[in-house]
Amino acid sequence: MTKLNVSISAEPLFRLGNIDITNSMLTGIAVSVFLVGFSFWLSRNLKLSKSVKGVQNVAEMIIESLYNLMVSVAGEAKTKEFFPLIATFFLYILFSNWLELLPGVGTIGIMGMDHEGKTLFAPLVRPPSADFNATLGLALISVSMIQIVGFKHLSFAYFQRFINFKNPMKFVMGLLDIISELSKIISFAFRLFGNIFAGEVLLAVSLALIPFLAPLPFMGLEIFIGLIQALVFAILTLVFMNTATLPHEEEH
Amino acid sequence: MTENFVVGFTIAMGGMGPAIAIGLIVAKALEAMGRNPEASARVQTVMILGIAFAEAIAIYSLVMALILKFT
């Protein structure tokens, strides 16, 4: 059997000053450039008519169904406020998840040697969501935005849920709430990273065992998982933002 | 050999709990949808969120198993 090449951390391709530029960083930038460029191009070419066709129709369908889903979770007013961030999360994660299914991703790369003479392999393209640094970054953005949104809506009353001296029970509950905010970061980051990285390993193993036809059902599964994980990340952020904006109830 | 056993045991134990949890969540959600089909869209969203929470536990053990195996 051929030897599998599985590396948990992203592989550095070259060095820029003191920073290792990894393949997932480059891919992340490429995904961003693609999304920004596409939206820019589309917004220059918008047409207003009864029957929209082609690319604009598909883009409107995606945006509209996401918007309706968010309205059913958070209501119209809050959806208008949170939509840009949540939709960006969804699209960015969706595209980087689906990248792993393209042929050549994870297989075309550079061979090299490390200091001990072991051969190393660095694929040129690695989906950003299969790199823990990228998912941790996304999780940090998401959790800090939850705090910012909560503070914006409730101002200093927001911190009542964390630090509360009214009675000992509420004080302990406040400490638990602080821990739960921190654990949100870990669970956001690990859920996305684990799912996508495990999918990549699953595809690699099934390709190594039986190269023909056998990986096909797993590819279908990975398309589904990529969509579900992007949706879960976006909707969870929305739900947490929604609860952060609600006033902390005084009496139970 | 022992290392492989530990890796397999980690993911086996870690997968068992979430599997039961996801089964229970979906069973209850289907029950709710059957009783109240108009609310099925809302139930579905909450169901997927609950599955994501339960599945996160399995993912933790999967990440542990992968770290044990490949580092």
C-alpha cells in the first residue's frame, strides 16, 4: 500500500522575513480574492427586470434563501443588522470547504527534505478550514463580534450576565457564563477544523485503498458536510448574537 | 500495536456517545414534526443545531485520535 501523507498542521511553502507562508494562508487569500472579485463584478452588472437570468439569478437565490433562513431564526430587524457578517462567514467557509473536493488539492505539491533527511511533501493548495489556525481565527472573530454586538445593544447592562453581585447564585452563574464564552471559541474552531480535516483524511484513505469508484460516495458526503458545517457556523453565530442582544432577565 | 489500539479505542468510545445523542435528537425531532408539520422548518433548524453540538464531542475525540496517530 502506498504511504499516506497526512499532516495536521499546514505546510510552509516559503518564508517571508520571519513568517512561514503556509499553503492554507495562500488558499485563504485566494478564496477571499475570488469572493470579493465576484461580488464586485456582480454588483457592477446588476440588472433590474422581472425575469433575472444566469449568474445573477443563482446569486440572488443563494442570498435570498440565506436571508429567509436568518429571518426565521432572528427576526427581520436583527437579520438586517447581522446579515453581512453571517453571510460572509457562510460563503467563505462554504467555498473553502468545497475546495478540498477539487482534483489536485492536496495532491499537487513540492517535495523537499527536512534537517534529518526525511522527505517532506507540501501540497500547493490546502483548504483554509482544514488548518486549525484559520478556523481559530474565524472563531475568534465570531466570538468577539458576539461580545461587541451584545455591548452595542445593551451597553453596560451586557456585563451583568458575567459579573453580578446581587446574590451568590448569580455570581457563580456569571463565572460559568464567562467559561461558556471561552469554550465557544474552542468548540467553534474544533468543530470546523475536525470535520473538514477528517473529511480530507477520509478521502485520502479511501483513495489509497481503492482508487476507482470507492471514493465517490464519500465525495457526496463531503459536499453535504461542507454545506452543513458552513451553515452550522453561520447559524450558531447568529443564535449567540441574538441571545447576546436580549436583555438579561432579572427574575426567573 | 498498542498505539494503534489506543487510537482506535479513542474514536470508538468518543463516537459512541454522540451517536446515541444524535439518534435521540433526530427521533424526537421527527416525532415533533409528525405531530406539528407546520413547524417542521423551525424544528429542522433547531435539530441541526443540536446535532452540531452533539457531533462536536465526536469531533474532539476524532481530533485527539488524529493527533495521536499522525504526530
